[in-house]
Amino acid sequence: MEFRPTLVAFLCNWCSYTGADLAGTSRLHYAPNIRIIRIMCSGRIEPTFVLKAFQQGADGVLICGCHPGDCHYQEGNYKCLRRYKLIQKYTQQMGIEKERLRLEWISASEGKQFAELVNDMTKTLLQVGPSKVKGTLEVEHLKK
Amino acid sequence: MSVRLQPELRNQLIQFGIGDWNACYHCGTCTAICPLSEKGFLFPRNKIRLMQMGVKDELETSVEPWLCYYCGDCTKSCPRDANPGELMMSLRRYLTSKYDWTGLSRKFYTSGVWELGFILVFAALVVIAFLFLLPAYGFKFTTELTAQGGVQVNAFAPWEYIEIFDWSMAAVVALLLISNILRMYYKIIWKDGKTTVSIWTHIREFWLLIYNFVVQPRFSKCEDKNYWLSHWFLMSGYTIMFIVIVVYLEWFQTDEILPFWHPQRTLGYYATFGLLFGLFVAIIGRIRKKRIKFQFSHVSDWLFLIMLTLTVITGILIHIFRINGMAWATYISYIAHMAILVPMILIEVPFSKWSHLAYRPFAVYFQQLKKHAVPRKSNQ
Amino acid sequence: MEEPRIGVYICWCGTNIAKMVDVEAVASEVSSMPHVVLAKNYKYMCSDPGQELIIKDIKVHNLNRVIVAACSPRIHELTFRTACEKAGINPYLFEMANIREQDSWVHTDRSEATKKAIDLVIAAIRRVRFHEALEKRSVSVNPATLVIGGGIAGMTASLEIAASGKQVYLVEKADHLGGMVAQLDLTFPHLSSAQQIIHPLIQRVKNNPNIKVFLNTQIQQVHGYIGNFNTTILQNGNESVEIEFGNIIAAVGLKPFDPVVIPEYGYKKIPDVVTSVEFEQMLLSGLIQTSEGKDPRNVAIIHCVGSRNKKFHEYCSRVCCMTALKYVHQIRAALPDANIFEVYADMRAYGKGHEEFYAHTTHKQIIFLMFDQQTGLPRIRKAGAADKCNIIIEMDELLSGISIEVPVDMVVLMTNMEAHDDVKEVVRSIGVSLCGNQFFIEKHPKLDPVATTTGGVYIVGGCQGPKDIPDSVSQARAAAARILATIAQESVPVEVTTAQVNELLCCGCQTCVRVCPYSAVSYDESKKSSVVNEVLCKGCGTCGAACPAGAIKCKHFTDSQILAEIEGIMSLSYKY
């Protein structure tokens, strides 16, 4: 069967989620393989969320926050950026290709950029192929 | 090359009857609805634009104003009441003044005093000629009638002399018209300096000139066919009258009263009918203002109609008085006829509204030449 | 925890969703899931009958969790939460799935869109099981208001609030009140005097005992939250004043664009090329003259300077077209014989009386010349000795299709209105955000263009986007009404989705204390644990993500809720 990459996206409520909504109101079309999860701030992203997404079968994970300086909570996106660098290192050591995890800034007015980003990442994932870690990860402490 | 705008051109154009052209906001409805506008020769919108901006050269070298026959569809459909039809009419007046090298046309169009003054001076000269000049050569009024009981017109106004005068007047008018048409040709075909037209094209397309003069096919393209008919009657009546008077006066101005069905009389009657019918339609139209083309009358429009009507009426009177043997009435009518006719021909034909009888067919001819124009080779 | 009893509702949104998503299939697919009591689809869930349906079902079927799959939660989450509350269940036991903005409107393959909708609803079902009832909280409101900016919008809002007897602190960074309007001569479209509008207003503000005006003053970082803000303001650069207030109105306005950056226009290089602001000064002085002290014979007014062009600003400044037409009347009155050229890209006359004003002005013997704002900006050059004019404008005129040169003696540049240079500092100090054009972003572009996403902070006038006087005044009065309503209530609801520390799990590392941008987390030595001040906490969740011990719970965005959502969100696309 043809490979259809699954993309899980974490979008902050104030900028990126609103930007994704704007793509909808502007009727911009993009690949339907993306599944969006809303969080209040990109600073809320925990490594566990990313790992959980890969474990559940995501071929790629996308994190979007406000542009630097525009964070609704002043600096959550900076904290996200620092955490992202660490997660990126960690997932690579686990054998997850670098291209599968991406952090981008999308503002509330960038519906077009969001649609382009989704298509672009989908294209990248098609080239990289299916994720090899599907179903092989268990995140123990969260079972509670 | 960019064109320098001449905002002061507006003040000149206003004198030719152009109203508030800023009303136009260039939707292009007029050009879309015009039955005569065609690719390469679009109007009226783009000409209005040139007028608004004051682009003198482009205006003076355009042939399009003459291709418009003023059906009024554009004015009817204009959403801004900018009256494109009348703007084109005014532009024709402006162009007529530009073709004329004497500068008189401009004076006549822009000043009623000048035009009326000229008419009165020429009328006075005609009257003086009849009262003093012809009697000095031995021709005088006589109440003595012919055997048929008609008035001896030739005794008072001998056809030989009148014809010589007609010929010289025709020559002056022709000279003026031809020189103006040459200027028109220069402006429309040569001035842009980018294209050239071969001699063969000039010859091949020449038939269009005659065809357009006689049939006026473009006129009939406008939706209002009735007006084409009345205008055609007017034009043909005028042309017939012009030819018989200027070329065949010996045959036309006889003392003998010819039978009713003689061509001299039937042709005369036809021409008179044609003129009267055309004039009637035009005058009633301008008074009732129902047709768009008749809604806005420049001074020159009325002056032309009134003079032509008076000429026809005095002509009819001469005929009636002559065959009924009313000598004095005939002579007075004859003098009045000439006093109106001479200034009318001298002013209207080369300088004013009537010049369109020459410019219009030539414009169609020039348009055809422009269609066959090829880019000019650089002078290397 | 009680057994979850979930009701799922799929909205058609007319054809907006139903056209691209098989709503029947979504409902039937999820109806058999554990804990799902019922799954229904309905034409308009947000309509009164739609909400009634939820309320009735909650009562009849004893539901304790509700999911609506419809538009974005940013639009109707509050609607459905209120419906749940009416039916007697806690509003936070509700969850929304966005199958319109992020599904039916962005995809073209119906089966893919339906699959995605099912995934999103399953994720919501999984998530909602972990939802907890949260109690609403409210705080008292300080009746004073801080207004930043003393232009027409700020002054109008101040007077409106002060009229009810409440204290207003009006802070203006310049040494005088009046803003942009004070620099204008006449206003469009009625040609009434701007000075006669603004000066009485300034007097009323100055004489109002409830308004304290601070000139030459800039605000510092504002602390606190809706109802209870405080800050220190620096008057004249040194005197600091402590003020406390419950609400904030930002009315900082805009400033004119500097056309020096457009090389084609030669501003500041060619004499007699002036901006609209400088031209207003000329009109106020009553003398329209060239730099040589002569009456200009031809005047050109160039529109859209710095507007509607990606190189400068993409937006339209909204007021310049009408101002440019206003100049026609003023020039015509002063110089009856002058030729006036309106060099424009598009004529915009959207407001009340504006189209009529345009139509009326076109009859003032002016010449409109159209240029291409993207590729054909007019080029201005100094005229030569033989030209008989001061300036020559070269342009490709669109309506005639020819290249022209316009000889003029004066050029007025209709400059764009743009954000102040220090706007970023202002937004940061009051905790709001800017949109792409550096305008303050409103809470909702249509339904709430006065409020911001920060509670208690309102935006009025030009800083929200260029606007004319009536629009600024309406917005100012609207903001004042909103603030007076909260003052009248004496208390406002605050964020309930805050963070909470589980003192038993907290190891006392204080990472959370360091990451909190609002200083809402502190370390309690006696408890040997961090504690969250729930009044200060805005619920961003950064501390929760940072806590190495997993001791911080971010209410409504808990780990278990988000992880459950992740588990559900790929149900159809990947199962193992």
C-alpha cells in the first residue's frame, strides 16, 4: 500500500492555532494527513508528548509557536526552543531521523505559511519514508 | 518617449463645447457598446482620456473622432452622465479647427461674433454686387416677362457671370478643403513617424472614398436607421443642387419655363425635397431633443441649420415667383438667396460644420490606409 | 471518579462541514466507543435548537461529558460551555473538535477529511474522560483606568469613563494632548475644522477632575492582572509615580510614514515635494506656496505613498484617499486657476458620505492620473531651466496606456500611517501582541475588535489599524463602555486553567520558579515545596513542562489529557 505519512502537530493557542484557523477561513488547501493538538503555549511542550506521538505511530511531529518576541506568555516560545534542541538530540539518538521533528514559528496572521509548512513537511516525510520506531516505544511513567 | 501633459489644453477644448469631462471614470462601457469602435480604432473612452489629460499631439493625430457617427448609444449607457457622444462631437470641432491652416475655423467655432460678422460682411458684398456691380455692366431689373409669362432672370443675373463666380468660389473652397485634407493626411498618417503606407495601398483603397461619400455605410451601422435615411436625403439633395448650380448653371437657370417632367425641374424638386426633409428632421430633432445627438447644440449647429433652411426657402421662392411672372419678388428672392448661400458655402464648407462632408469619407480612407501601414524603415 | 457518560455531537455547519465530511459516518463510527452514550449529528449545533439538544440530552441521558465537533474552539467553545453549565454540568467537562477550520475547509478529499474528523473526535473522546470540573474564580476590580495616548481616541475614552465619576490616568508621551487630529486643518468629508473638534476636547480633559493627565510620560512594565494592575510611570524622564488601576486602554495611535525610503519620490532631495503632514501645516498657516515663495500653478497629489506595496507596507491606510480629495477643495479655494493632478493607484471611498464626496470633488476640474502601485511608481525629478515648472513627474498612465510627463510646481505625498517605533516596548509592557503590520491584535477581528487576548487591556484608535476620526471615537466609546461594565460588576472572572503543585511530589528544585514569566510560582520554605499564586498564574503551562518530578498539574491541559488525545488522534491512520 502507498505510504501516507502521519503528522502530529502541537500548536500554541494564541498564534499558531489561530494561524491554522486562518488557513481554514481563507480556504487554503493542504495535505489531510496532519492531526492538530491545541496547547496554550509552545512552552507547555514536554518531551513526553513528542515521544508519545512517535510511539503512537506518527511519522513526523511538528511544533509551532509564536514568533520570537510575540509570545502571549512573554517567553514560552524561547523555552520551547531550548527544549526542542534537547528533544531533537534525544530522538536522533533513538534513531528517529532529524527531519521527523520540526519547530516553526507561525503567527496568527500566517495562514498561508502554515498551509505551505504542512505541505512541505509532508513532502519531506514522503522522502524519508515510514518511521521505524512505530510501536516500539513505551513511556512507562505515564501509565499511572 | 513620454508625452508632456498640457493642462491648459482644457481651456481651449472647453470653447469647442466640451463640458465636464471629469465625470468620466473610465469604466469603458461607451467603447464596449459602440457599434463602430473596432480593434486598433477604439473610442470614445481613450479619446476622452487624452482630452482629460491634455495630450495634444495624440489627439490631433487621431482619426477616430471622424469614425464616430454619433448614434448616442454611448451617452445613453454612460453610468456617470459624462456624455461621451458629445465629447466626440466637440473633438471633431476641435480637429476641424486644427486641420484649418488659416485659423479662421478656430475663430468661428470659438466666437459667435466672428462667425456672424463674417456672414454679414459676405452677405453685404453680395447685395452690393447685385445692386451696383451687375448694373454697371448693363444688367438690370426688368419687369418685362418672357413669352411664357416667366421672369427674365438671366437679364438681371446672367448665368455666364454667376457661373464664373460660382467657379471661383468653388475653387477657393476646394483649395481650402484640399489643403486642409492634406494637413489631415499629414497628421493622421505621417506625423507619428513610425509607419508608412505604400503607394499601391493608396490607390487600391481609393474606391472606399467614393463609396463612403455616396452611401455612407458607416452611418447605417449605427442603430438608428431612420436618421441615416434623412441624412442621406439631405446629403444627396445638397450634392445634386451643388453640381447643377456650379457645373450646369446654363441648363439649370433658364428663363424658359420647362415642362414639369423635364429633368431640370424634377431634379430640382427632388433636391429641394431631400434638403427640406433632412432639415425638417434635424430641426425638429434639435428642438425636441429626443435623439441624443440632438440634445446638445453648439452655436455652429444652429447657424448651419438656419442658413441652409433659409437658402432652400429662398430658392423655392425664386422658382415660384419666376414661373408666376412676379419680377420684383423674384429679384429680391434671388439676391437674398445668394446673400445667404455665399457666406454659408464660404464659411461652413471649409471652416465649420460642413467640412465633415469631406473629412468623413477621407477619414474612412485614412483608417484603411492605417490598417495597411507597415513599420517605417530606419534612415540608415 | 464517576463513570464518564459522553455525548458526542457532530455539526454540519450547514454545508460547510457536511459537504466535505460524512457527518453520519463520523457519528456512527464513534457511537460504539467505550463511555459514549450517544453520538448525534445536527445542522447547526451553535443554534438555539442545537444547544437545546445538548441540554436536553444531558438531563435525559444523565451525561457528564460533552463533545461537539464543529468549528474552531476559538469561536464557539464558550457557547457550548455555557450550554453545559445551563444543563448543570461543569463547563470544563466539555471538549471541542475542530472539524471545520482545520478539516472541511482545508481538504478536498472527502474520505480523507472524514477519516480525519473521526480521528479528531476519537481524540476528543479519549481526552474528555480525563477532564475535571474546575471552579470559576473572580477578583475585585480597581475602578481606576490607565489610558495610554492622548489623541482623539484616548481623550474620548477618558472622558467617557470619567463621566461616570471613575478615576482615569491619561498618559501622553508628547508635551501636549491632541495627537494627529491636532495637526490637521480641515476634516473630510464635511470640510469642518479639525481644530474646532480637538481643542474643546482637550479643554474638557484638562478640566475634568477625574482625569489625571501625565504629559511627557512613558509607561514602564505593567504588573498584575485584570482588575488589579499597577505600574510606575516616569514623568519628564525622572519623576516616578506609582499608580494602580483595574483596566488599560491602549490608544497610542500611529505615525506618518517617512517617504525618504522611496527613491522614486525624491523626498527631501527635491524642493517642493512635501508630505501630507507638511501640507496640513501649510494649510493651517493659510499659505500654499513653493519654496521660492510663489503660488504653485500646478499641484500634484500622489496617493498610496508607502501603502499597498510589499516593499513598504502592504495595507491600506484608509484615510489618505479622502484627505487627498479634501486637498482639492482647499487648493481650489486658495488657487482658483491651479491645475490639480490626483496621481492615484485606486480610489477608495468606503465610508459614510465618502463616495458622494468623491463624486462631488471630481467636478472640481481636476485631472486623475492612474499608476500601478506594484510596478509603476511615478518618478519625480527636478525640472530643467527650459521646463517652465519646478518638478516633473514621469509615469506610465494606466487609463490611457501611455507614458507621460506631468509638469508641476508642488507635489504632495499622501503618506501611509504606520506604527510608532517604540510600539514593541508598549505591547510588551502591557502584555498584548502585534499582528503582521505592527498593529495591536484584537481579541476577535469581527466580534471583539476592542478587547485583546489579555484580560482588562483594550485597544482603540489607530494603533489597532488605521482609521478615521468617527471610527476612532466609536471604538473609544465602545472600550469605555466595556470597562465601565466591569467596574459596575465590581469583580471579573479570571483564568481557572492555572497550574497546581502537588506538594507531595515536589522535590524543591525550583525550576518552576525560574521559568514562570509572571512570578506566579514561589518556593515555600516551610512546606519545602513550590506554590502557585493562582491569581497571577495565566496558565501557560511552562512550569508544568519544566517540572522534572511531574509535580505540577496544568489544569485542563494535564499530561494525562494531552497524552490521551495523542493516543486517540491517530486511531484510523495507524493502528497496531
